[in-house]
Amino acid sequence: MPAPVPRQRAIPAAEGGQAPAAAQHEGSAQDSSAARTAAPRTATAPSGSSATDRTADTAPDRAETAAHTNLTLLLIEDDPGGSPIVPDLLDQSGKPIRVRTARNLTEAERLLTDDVHCILLDLALPAPGRTGDDDELAVLKHVLEIAPRHAVLALTGADDTERGAEAVRVGAQDYLVRDELDGRLLSRAIRYAVERKRSDSAERRLAEGRVRAQENRRLERGLLPTPLLDGSPLRFAARYRPGRSRALLGGDFYDVVRTPDGTVHAMIGDVCGHGPDEAALGVELRIAWRALTLAGLCGDQLLGTLQQVLEHERPDDEIFATLCTVDIAPDGRRAGLCLAGHPSPLLARPGMPARLLPYDNNGPALGLLPSARWPRMQVELGAEWSLMLYTDGLIEGRVGDTGERLGQEGMVDMIRRQLSEGLSGEQLLRTAVNEVRDLNGGELTDDVAVLLLDRGL
């Protein structure tokens, strides 16, 4: 047995009066053609619709498009042909409101295209799969489920206004009494329902955005480390900027802890790539580094164990990570340095130009060679110093229109100048990252992490 063809009609008219006959005939012909060719619910209008009766495939919200196109009403009523409950309708600008009709929810789903702005639902309709009256609003709940972005008006009888009020509580924008309908009332109710839905949707998106921002801040606080420096005279500062747009974290990671013997251990690393998998791997490596450091591992033994962690956790065998670790003696005058394919730290001391620490015994990045070794170099720091660890995002940005990269030499010159201007701590790092971004002509594509340890007299 063939499925019934839903009927559609448009009855343009002035509020409280009849429209010209030509306009009425034209509107009816257009929507009758649309009814005969009604397609399953998609992002395009029915093939028989006029050009003004179509919206883009990516229409974000029915209510938002209502201000720019003719309004379309979908009437869901069990016998619309035998009970002409919808009078002549005009929108606020005087354009006719198109009306499509469906006798049941199955037909309604076929006609519920993206150019429908409002639904007028008869609450007396039975809900799909229900034979009893255990839930008087089951049909409304079903419509709200299949049309979450559309405005909905509930239609009740004169003796059933309590159910209409309950329908508004459940999610309808308003309710109307069947015997009180006229063109002026219904036209106004449709416009108000569409605007109310638009306002509700905007408010919901704003609330969701606020909740998401709060969750992001909590997530970021949880993923970025809290330095464990209790009892140490060293001062700590850090800056972090992920390369991915709107990302919380990139593949860069860092951490600083003080072990019970008074040694301060600092680390900074970079997982190749910039996606969420790389960010997650960076967090895993940081947590593993902290646990292994607090357990007493250091130098080559620590890096070898981290490489095993990387090999087991990375999504594919091409992923590697560079790493720089520093362990500063309890007296603060000496440090051990291990480099795994990572740029060497920068050391600044009073009366001396800032310089890079030795890079001669650099080992390979983690994950490249299965039997690699990472020699530990002894470095003299002195009595008063600043030690800056960074990832390559700080040195790989472009310099103006030249196409050249800043590089380590350019970064050292920049830090020397900023130190001579009296910058230190958080201010130094913030100024350095901002200047690198400005030299690049905009946001950096690579992740940037920088941390600074200071020891003063």
C-alpha cells in the first residue's frame, strides 16, 4: 500500500483579512508542488519549492534564518483538510507565512526540512508506539526529540489548557487554544515562538560556552604541572602556548621537582607533532618523569626508562620526543645536564653575556634508537644565575618578511637585550614569547614552552 502523500498549502493574507487572489493562488501552487516532491529530511528544501523557500545546507539554526527568509510553519494535525484550523497568515514584514501540513508524525518527519521555522502540534495526536494515555505529552516529547532546533507551538482544546501550560514547561515555546485561533493571533504567536527559540538557543550556547571554558581551565590546571619546590631558594617561572588553535595543550611539556636531598630537577620536552595524541603523550611522559625522578632515577637511567614509556605509549613507531633534563645540586652552584636531541638551555649570570650551555654530548631524541645512551654533563652555574629551558617553538618562528628563522643565535641576542633592560622572571618570559610572535608576523604554528629558574644572592 503506497504511503499517503502529505498535503501542503500556503494561504497568504493580511492579518484579519484576505490577501489578493493572485498571491493566494501563487502560494498554494508553490507549496502543492513541494508537497508532491517532499523528500526525506535533509538540509535542502523540497525540489518543488521556490528559490526563496530554500536555505543553505549548513543552516545553524531555524530561528536565526527566520529574519532573512519567509517563515514556514509545519502543522501536525490529524485532519487538517477536514478542520481548517489555520487561518490566513502574514509575517511581520507582510510576507505570507507558508504552511505545510502533516496528518501524523511519520509525515511530519518527511516534511521537517531545514527551511521549517516553527511547528504547530496538535497535542491530541497519538505518539508513535503508544496506545494508552500514560503520558499525555508523549507526542510533544517525540517532536522535541526529532526537532530540537525548531520552535514548537502546542495546540489544545478549550477545556485542556492545563496540558498546554504543561507543554510549555516541557519545552514548547507557547500553547494556543484551537477555538480561539485567528490570523492575527497565530501570526504573532509564530513570530514570537521563533524569536523565543532563537533567544533560548543563544542563551543555551552561551551557558554551554561558559561551562566548557570552566572545564577547560580545570583541565589545563590538571594537565600543566605544579612545581614541587618547597624548601628551595630557587625562583620558578614558566610560559606555555600551544600551536593548535584553541587547544589547551600541545606536544610540549615541562616539570620541576625538588627531591628530599635538596636537588632540584627540571625538565622540558617536545613530542613531534601538534595533535591531541601528541599532547596526551607529552602529559604521560611528564608524569612518568616526575614519578621516576622522585623514585631516585637520574641521567641516562632515567632517559632510558622514559624511552621505554614512549615506545609503549606512542600511537605509531614514527613518533619521537626531544628532552632536556637538568639536576641542580643542593648548593645551587652546579648542575648535571642531559640532552636528548633537544636545544641546549641558556645560562645568564650578572656581568656576563647570556650564553648557551655546552651541546657537545647531546644524545638522540627518545624513540629513535633502541640502545641509545645520554651522557650527563657537569655544568658550573656560579653563585647567582638564571637558567632558561625552552622548546624549539621559541626559535623556529620567522623573522619578518625575510623568511629566515630566529634560530638560537637570534634568541640569545633577544634575551641578552631584554635582560639588559632589567626584565626577569614572568615578565622576561612573557616579553620573549610576545616578541617572537611579533617577529613571526602572527601566531606561531609550533607549540612553545619556556621555563626559567633563578638563583639570587
